[in-house]
Amino acid sequence: LWLNRLKKLEWAAKLAALGILASATLMVAGSRDGVNDVGLLIFPGGLLVAALLADFRFYVTFAALTLVIVIALAVQRANAVTLWCAPAILIAIATGAGLMTRGAWDCMAASHRSHRRLQFQVDRMPFAYIAWDREFRITEWNQSAELIFGWSADEAKGQYAYLLVPPSVRPSMDAVWVKLLEGDEASYSLNENIAKDGKRLLCEWFNTSVRDDSGQVAEVLSMVHDITAQQHMEAARTHSEEQLRQVWEESRDGMRLSDADGLVLRVNSAYCQLVNKSREELEGNLLTAIHAAP
């Protein structure tokens, strides 16, 4: 275990295998029957541990050493059946168990690596990621969710969804949740939310339900995009454009906007009065045609 914490998995496997070998040798040597069923079960266990994490050379060396011990004990009994059957059984059991265990270990390692990559992506994604159980309680909460709503993962997990919404939004949120539990696999909503400090937020919610093997909805996953700042910028831009439009239209000076080719794009009322033409006659036409001499 100490070597395992030091990331020395191969050496940990070697020590474990040698420990099993020594224990099995002492048990078999002290047995009245010599190579008995206990020995045939314990020795393959040692080979299994060796094959699990050690390299091929150590596996071969360990197998050879085990076979020598088994044969030496069998020779003392002068039992030809034991002499030939015990190593054969030992090799068959250890090889099969080693291969199966090695395959299972590789699958577990691949699954663990995949899970770590997915968890890294979830933690680093710019959207808040929230998982809910069927009772609408939070089960997963990533770092972006902490930044947006202010609640830490420990504070948020286990809390009901009303933690994130003001009372006025709860009826519409309940309606969305009912649809998700009925199997709606893609649900979008734009609603007001509330942060830990009481700040009001405007967020986009992308929700999807996840089914178990029986087809029942087991959980709901949500990705949340905080568009509060974007909304404020959009409102400021709209206000600025409205002010500019008012200045443009109410100015006493004639103003005209045209492109580099002389095409009139926009004029104000004062300019129409100045040239004695309507807005329809001016906008969209060339200056040369508008102001051409009779």
C-alpha cells in the first residue's frame, strides 16, 4: 500500500506476489499431504498478482520459481501423478486467471482514464454543469456553477432546485421539470435565477433527461449559460442607438449618410426639407442622380 501511494504499482505487485509465494510455500511444506488442494489454489493466486501489474519477464521468472518449488515438493513424495498433474493444473489456472484479470484491469484502467478526461472537461467547461436526481435535488455541480451562482459544490449538493430560482419563477420551472420526467430529452428555457448573494441573474438552461436500462428517467442533466452581462450590454446598446436616432431625427441641421460610391443610405428630416425631396426619393439612390441639374 505504501508503494502504491508512491505510484510504484509494479513493485507493489512484485512484493505482493513474492509474499503470496512465500506464504504458500510454508503452508505446503508444512502440510502432511505435500502438494494438496490448498497449494494448488494459493500458487495460482500468486501468479495472478504477478501477471496483473508486473512485466512479462517477472511473470516468467515467478512462474518458473513456483514450478520448481511444486516439483521439489512432489519429488519428495515420489508421486508421479502429483509430479505431472500439479504443474499442469497450476499453469492452466494461473494462465487463464492471469489473462482474464489482466484484461479486466486494462478495461478498468481505460474506463478510469475516460472518466478522468470527462471529469476534467466538465470541471473546465465555461457553462455551469448541474445533475439532478428524480427529486429535483442537485447531485453534481462543477466549477462554473460555483462561479455563476456562488454556492460551493458541498453547499449545493443535496439542495432542492428552489435554491436557484426566485419564487416568481418556480411555477414555470415546475412545468419544465414535469416534462423532463415524462421523457423530454431536450428542453430549453430562459429564466431569471438568483445567486447566493441575492443577485438576480438571467440564464439560459439546456436540459436533457437520462434514462436507465429499464427506460425510466433516472436523472436530468443541465448546462447553464449566464447571459446577464450580455443582456445588460444589449440593453445599453439599444439605449445608445435610440439616443442616436433621436439626435439624428431631431437635429435642425440637414444630415446625410452615404457610402463611398455615393449611394445615399440615410437622411434626416432637415435634409429632406433642405433639398425639397422626400425620404423615399433620397435613400437608396445615387447623389449624382438626386442632385443632377435639370
